[in-house]
Amino acid sequence: MKSTHYKTLRLVLGDQLNASHSWFKQTDDSVLYLVAELNQEATYVRHHVQKVSAFFAAMAAFSHALEQAGHHVCYLTLDDTQRYQDLPALISALCEHYQVNTFAYQRPDEYRLSQQLIALNLPDKVAIQCVDTEHFLLPYEHIATQFTANKHRKMEYFYRDMRRQFGVLMDGDAPEGGRWNYDQDNRNKLKKSDLAAIPSPLVFSNDVRDILARIKRHDVATIGEPAPDLLWPVTRSQAKALLDHFCRHCLPLFGQFQDAMTGRSDHQWSLYHSRLSFALNAKLLHPMQVITVAIEYFRHSDAINLAQIEGFVRQILGWREYIRGVYWANMPAYAEKNVLEANRPLPRYFWDGQTKMRCVSQAVTQSLQTAYAHHIQRLMVTGNFCLLAGINPDAVDDWYLSIYIDAIEWVEMPNTRGMTQFADNGLVGTKPYAASGAYINRMSDYCGDCHYSVKEKVGDNACPLNALYWHFMQRHRDRFSQNPRMAMPYRNWDKMDAAQREAMIERADYLLAHLDNL
């Protein structure tokens, strides 16, 4: 490290790569920016190797861009930071080395990191400043006005508030087209005749061989398949190219097929999804930038109808901002919620994809290969299975946080512990997203290639999801039977003859005792 003195040291975390931040509006020779690969961030869970590679590559590219723009940057790799116990130790050492007067940081999006920096102990002569990341549309200070701890906030009403506030797809005070939500129009299955039209995904070829070697050299334990030529966007220009590609080629049918799954296409992993979540969560793109570009394409293309653009806008302006609000309104207690008292360990095939259940095998194998699965695979395949099987939400959280390239705790935890596992007792969802094999069969072509029969409920060849679904419903009947959204399944259960009900419970008990062997 050079011994040059600076007045201010500014920390830029790996998910704060926002070139539009006001920090960077002008250069200042008295300011030094710190961007650092840290063992604590690479190892707090056992991350997918492509996730670690992508963040490290994006951090390196961002540091280079800052330097090219005339800023002073201290970019440190694992080689440089290995002698420091953690982030506070590194910050303390650099403040002393450069004799700074001020240490500044952008508010972290993870509670863990926020607490670590709040507790930072620096010499009295060093002032500490915390500033906003200037990324989210709902200001941090306004979260408390929209969300209350341990109280459900209906996402649809939050979304409408955001639409009104930002004037997105609005006609005066009314929603454009007269409807707020086109979700009912966006639940089509991909027919065999649709498969050939699925667009080829835009992928990149970022050389991360040096990063992979560094990960190996420092014994960073990872999961998943390494990709020497990383396909994910790691620069702002790549992220913008991916956004344009999505709008041009995928958005025209995005909403229509956003819940569809297939195992019979070369592009089955990408389909019509934007795959912008890593770029957004690393802050290479701003959410309003994404919304504005998508709406601009909608305005100038007859191929994109209102249902498609509304479905996409809802994910960014509605769901993403909503999930962040739930997280900050309820942490740290949210991380302990387990209202269904689920306690089983995660089955072994969540780490290798080796299961006879075609849907689970498809989702897990794809995730190990690409560090990605789209939202229905996460919610209704792996998430649904864990819910039905009563997997401990701590294990579910760790798995999702580990395996997905876009997984940062603020967005991962409410989606998994809340949306998929109902461990939060309905703070996110008004009902558990539990489904039998019939849902998978309705929205995918997985079942036709499966070892198990989706039509059968009992017996060795019966789809495990069928019996597990009814076991879940029965063991939690006291909690859910009064939920209006779940009245029909319970009526169907009560109509079955006693022998059939008993056979399904017996089948499910066997499955639960042999989860690793499914």
C-alpha cells in the first residue's frame, strides 16, 4: 500500500457498484475508495463458485472504471486482505495507514453487515459517516411508514402506492388500461409448439480464471460448477446490453410465460426471463432505469402488450421493493421465525441434483450449473418441496443464499423463509404456497419424463408431492382450515373416503422417513 495521505476513506461493498452514486459525481484527490475481496463475505455461507466469481469480477471492473474516471481506488484481493480478521480490522488498518480524518460507507442492505459497521470502533480522531446507497425507490427512512414489524402488508396495495408515487403505467390517478394487475392473464404453459420460439439467451464470456485460482488458493469452500468464462454481466455496459436484449426479445412474451417451466429446450434455464437480478442487486443497474427502458420498448413496440409490461414492472417496482421493506421492518427477529416448527434437514440431492423427482432434479441441476433458477422454479419446485417436507427454514435459507447468484440476504430471506416456507406466519404471503404434483404438471413438461407418476397418489410409483401435500395440509389443519383461500382443498380432503386418506398419510410418512432416497 502506498503511504499517501487521504482525508477520507470511502468503503464500496461488493453489492454497491453504483456508478451513478453522488459520491462519484466529481473527483477529489483527498478521497480514497476502498473495494476489497473479503474472506468473511466469501465464506459466511458456502456460496456457488459462480456467485463469488461474479461479485469479484464486478468489483474489479468497477474499481478499474473508477480509476479511469480519475478517482483514487484501493482495490484489494483475497491475497491482500488475508491477514485481516474481518472488515472492521481492515478498515481500522487502512484508516491508520492513510491517516484519514473521515471514514464513510453506504448503508449496507444486509442486517449482518449493517450491525458490523454500526459497531465499528475507530480512533476518536476519525469521524464515521453513513450515507444512502441511492438505489432503492422506497427510501430507507420511509420503510417504517409502509411496513410494521410482525404485521402483514398486502403487496398489491404497496405496489399500487408505488405506481401512483412514481407515475408508472398510470393514466392520471387510474392504472393504465383500467386494471392494476394482469397476473391472471400471465399463467400459460409452454406447449410443444412454443419451444422453438424461445429466444437464445444473451450470455457473456468474462474470463475469471485468475479469480477461480485465487478462490482455490485461499481454500474458499464453494458449491456448483465453476465457469472460467462467466456468462453473467459484470459491468454496467454488459448489464445494459442484457436489459436491451430482454426488452427486445423476451418482454413480448415475458408475462404470458413467466410461470412456465420446461425441460425440453436448449434454453430451458433462461426462457423469457430477464436474468437482471444479479446486475440489479449488485447495483450495476438502477431499478428505475430498468423500468424506464422496459416501458420505452413497450411504447414503441406493437409486440409488447400491457399485460407483459405490467407483469415485469410489478416484479421490480412492486415485489423487489416490497421484499426489502419486509426484511428491514422485521429484522433481526425475522431470521428466527419458524411458525410451522419445521425441523428436517435438507435432503442430499439439493447439493447434487441426484433424485428421481424430475422437477427437483431439473431445478437443482440447473442451479448448480448456472447459479440461477427463475422464480417459479424457486417457489413452486424447490421451495414447495421444502415446505411440504418440513425442512428447517434455517437450512432452506442457507441453501438459497448459497446457490443463487442474485442471493443477498435482504432479498433471499423474505422470499424463502416467508414466501416459500410460510415460516413467518403470513407476513409475506396470505397463504402457504403448497401444491401437489398437479401444479407442476399444469405449468411444466417435467412430469412426462419423471420416474414417478403424477396421476398416482399412493404406491411406490406415485409422485411424492401428492402424498406430501395432503400430509402437510392435514398436520397444519388447525392453522389453515379457517383461511378462505384454503377452504377448497380441505373440502376435497373431507370428501375422500377414510381408507384413501389413511393410505396417503401412510405413504407420506414413509416418504418423510426416507427423504434422501426419493
